[in-house]
Amino acid sequence: MHNKKNIGYESVFIQGEKDSENYMKKMFGDWQAKGITSVLHEKRGGYANNTSAIYGLADKAEAEGVRILTGTTVKGFQYGSNSSAVTGVETDKGLIKCDHVIVGAGPWAKTFWDMLELPNEITIKGSGGNLNTNIPMWHYWMLTEGVLRVDPDYLKTDSGDMPPVIHVDTDAPLYSDTDKSLITDKLWGIYYKPDFHFNGIQGGSSPYKVGKPGGEGVNVDPYGPKSADFVISDEFGDMWTSALAFCHKRFEGKSHLFKKGATGGLGCFTPDSFPVFDQFRENVYMIADSNHGYKMIGVGKLVADEVLGEKSSLLEPFRFSRYEQGNLHPTSNSPFPWS
């Protein structure tokens, strides 16, 4: 909280179950979630139409003279004869010679990591100084997300404003809004927000690990709705819509409005679920976001500065060397690996 104030990032932190309930009810009069003991309201947080935002970023890049080769598949890399540096990128449209490579490929991070012949197992130094060897560098989590087919304005606050992204973690029992059966009495979590791209309320619940440790045998492509392996289940729809009703009275009896169909995706995570920003093979800069996605947009400027020789203290905690040196990030108790 103190660091957020220092950088002008306004936020409010509420502690205690009663105070938390009162704070949320000032925003939503129908708030009824139980077991919420703290609220962190990041007032400058938000969300965007993903497709429009990506096209907007592309327009800005092209205005600066950047050439974007859409529909191009990277097949591998060429290396210098006397160094480990990459001298060319092999694509399905031919070889692209280069002086520097920046990889920011989201769920395809391991794919490029393997192409670059970087280690699939690493050593992590524990808090007691012990060395944990042969730890898989990557693992995949199935992302469970869906849409409730109501007007995006349906989630407006009592003041008529668009709400923040709401992220709920609780261990209160969750019962089905359809048949009142117990869904879980363990720790669970959801997130949700209005979405004008999907024309509804969009969000998800806790992801779960898939594939073998290290990510072997997991097919990232085809990604998202086109995947035959990684799509949401009916059980997710019941859980997520029931959780919405757990939080807001307005969502009671709305489970039938859940949009059925193929959706979801994969997240490629590091051993501690935090990003890695670092240089490899002399001239390859890797932005491995560990599924933090949109929150990484602002990193672009810092990475550009580093590529030009100006090191960033903000990126130092996210170096690859942190594992072997034991400079690890705190472990979260949240059901979400990116919390």
C-alpha cells in the first residue's frame, strides 16, 4: 500500500468483515457475499475491450515505423558461429535476419524457450539456503472463464458508474443457485466485470493445472475456443453463476443465462507464478508474463530502455537468476496462481 501511494496509484484497503461488507454495500446495494474479511479497492484499475486495445496498440506501433507481419509462424532461430547470439528468426515466410530479438508470447512462452534451447529444469534456492534441483521451469494451468448473457450495464454501481473488476476469494460454503446443492466448502474464488466485446458479464474462477510437470504433452495450439482439450465444463458454469449470486442478489436465478460453448484457454506459468523479464543468449530479451497478461503492457517501455542499455530497478526482482539466488517472491494463499 505504501509503495502504491508513492507512485500515485490510489487505492483503499478495508479490514474486518463488517467494515468490508459496509464498503461493498455502498457500491452495490445488493451485495450479500459472506466471509469477506478485507477489501482492496484499486481505484485506477480497469479493463478494456481486448480486440480494440490490441488494434490501437498496433496503430501506435505502425505510426512509429514498425512493420507488423501478421499470420507469420516462427519455426526456430539461427545462431552465430562463434557465439550463442541469435542472428536470424526462421519463419514460414522465410528467414528474418536480426540484431536483437524480443519474445513476449504469453502462453507460448515455453514454445520459444524450447526453441532457444534454454533449460527446462532449474535449481531453486529455498529460504533456508537449501538447493532444490530439477524443478520444472514451466507448467500450464487451464483458465476457466465464461460469460453471463445480460446487458453489461447490469453490473453498474448504485451511483450509475461502471464497476471495477471484482475479484473474490472466500472459504464460505458455496451452494448451487440452481438446485441448492453444496458446490464446495473449501477456499474458492471468482472474478468478473462488464464486457462490451462479449456483450455480457465476463469472468472466471480458479484455474487448475493440466499436463505433466514441465508442460510436456500439452498442446497450446489450437488455442482457446478452437481447442478440443481445454474448454470449460457445465460444472464451471454452475459454480461461476452461483458465485455471482453469492455476491449479488441481482444474479439470483440467472444461471440459465450462462453462455454455453467452447471457451477458456491455457496459461503458461513460471515456478513461482511471477513473470520473468531478462536477457538470454546475448541478444534475446524474454518477457514471460506468467499469465499476467494485460498488466504487462506498461512493461514495454521498461524493456525497450533495457534493450538500449538502461537497466530498470523495477524489473530487477523479476530476473531469471532469482531462482538460483533464492531471491523469491512471497507465496500467496489465494486460489489464483497470479495473485
